[in-house]
Amino acid sequence: MKRTILITGGAGFIGSHVVRLFVTKYPDYRIVNLDKLTYAGNLANLRDIEDSPNYVFEKGDICDLDMLRTLFGQYDIDGVIHLAAESHVDRSVVDPESFVRTNVMGTTTLLDACKEYGIKRYHQVSTDEVYGDLPLDRPDLFFTEETPLHTSSPYSSSKASADLFVMAYHRTFGLPVTISRCSNNYGPYHFPEKLIPLMISRALADELARNGMQVTFALNVGQARSGNPDYLVTGQVDEAWLRETSATDLATNLRVNYVLANRQGRLLRESLSSSQSRTGLPSGAAAENLMLETLRDLVKPMAQKIVQTIQAKK
């Protein structure tokens, strides 16, 4: 094997797509999937590649430094893509400490192992929520790579803290790092607590709210992980970049107005504009069609009903 890449959180929603991409795109790389298999991790997401000769699964906690040392030594790991995280805003309001433990302490523990074993590249998968939210009456405003961090919830605060530690390990210890901050994703294997699958279930039960105050944007998970996979391994060190839907046409892509009981920590509006992620992503009608195709792939009857419900409420 030319290289060994450790992917943390690889049994989760986005992580399973990243693992699948790397296993199939780089047959001469060994891909080690490390996942604790919490409520959001499911190995069934990877059934189609679980017997691939370049794929290995290891169950473990990123907060366990001894376990990480064993993995790094056993597999001679030289690259890390870090996705393992607590990621639900509502859960972070109820239990902030678990987010600090996993997202901050878990990240620093992983960074310590990377520093100790001299890995060639560390990539941090972060979130656009570290930038906070934007005013609803300023649709011309977008987040960019230069936007200051301004968190709104324990979740986003824990991710911003982790990002700062990642950059600190580069500047203090010379660890070669990159960070990507992605908007919301949707697609196959999406956990049902998240917005789009939640809206599908609410539509089926005729429980969709009629007057929304929040605006969010979502990126198809296939675009998020395949826009430029080589960047995760060979991007410029000490750099953070964004992944979004088409920046100039976001309002016609996946704009979903919703109210879920004014949940604490929720952003009013989030929207990205990136100079480093323009990879021909679809916009306008093409993006809407991609969303509908993805939803139909997930559950065709549910998708048809949610589309009908949204159209009826326009």
C-alpha cells in the first residue's frame, strides 16, 4: 500500500461517504475507519465496501490516546481525515460537556497522536456554523474564509475550539493541517434527527410548520465529499476553506424556511461564498432537481409527499 489514511467517524452519515470514496478511488491506499459506533454510527452504511482488500474497520474512541497509539503503530498511518464529532445542536444545548469531550478533547488527543507519529497530513472536517448566523434582511451577505468565528451554540463553540487547536498545532508544532467548513449536507444514510429527513417524517404526519423564520442551506453529500477529494490529502497546509452549494444561486437551491419550536442555539440564517470550492456545483433548477432525485432515492413515497406539501404551502 502506498499510504494509510485514518478516517475517524467513518460509520456516520458524511463519514461513510468519505470512506467509500477513498476506498474506491484509491485502491492502493489502506483506509482505516475508526468509529465509536454511537447512536449515529452504523456499519450498515458501508456494507458495499466492507470486504474491500484496502478497507479496515476499528471500533474505538478518539479520546483514548493509548488506543490511537496502537492504531498508528499497527497500520503505519501517515494521513488523517477527522470527521468524528457530536454534531446535533439540540443535543449540545442539553449536554454541552459531551460535545467538549468529543469535539475538543477528542480532537486534541488525535492531534497528539498525529504529532507523535509524524503524519504527513491532517484534515479537519468542520462546519460553517462556527461563523454564527447572518441577518435575514441582508441576503447579499455570505460567509467567506475570512469571516471571524462567532459561534451561537455549544456545538458550534466546540467545533470552533477544535479548529483553533488544529491551527495551533500547526503553528506550534509544525503539524501539516487543513480545515474544511461545510454547510449542511443531505443524502443517503442521513440520520433522522437532521432537518431534511425530519421534515420528511413531519410531512408524512402533516406536522410541517407554516410560518418559518430560519433559513438554512444544504449541500448534497455526494458533492461535499467528491468536489475535490485530492484536496483532503494534498491541499495547501495551514488553510481553511468552505464547501457550499452554488454561491451565487443559493436562494434557488435548497432554501428551507422552518420553525421547530424556536429551538435554542439555532441560527437564523447561514450562507456561504467560497473562492476555493468552485467545482462546477449545480445551481438553480439543476440543484433543485438533484435534491428531489436524492430524496426519491431515499424514500420515494416520502419524497413525493414532502414536495407536494411544500408546494401547497407556497
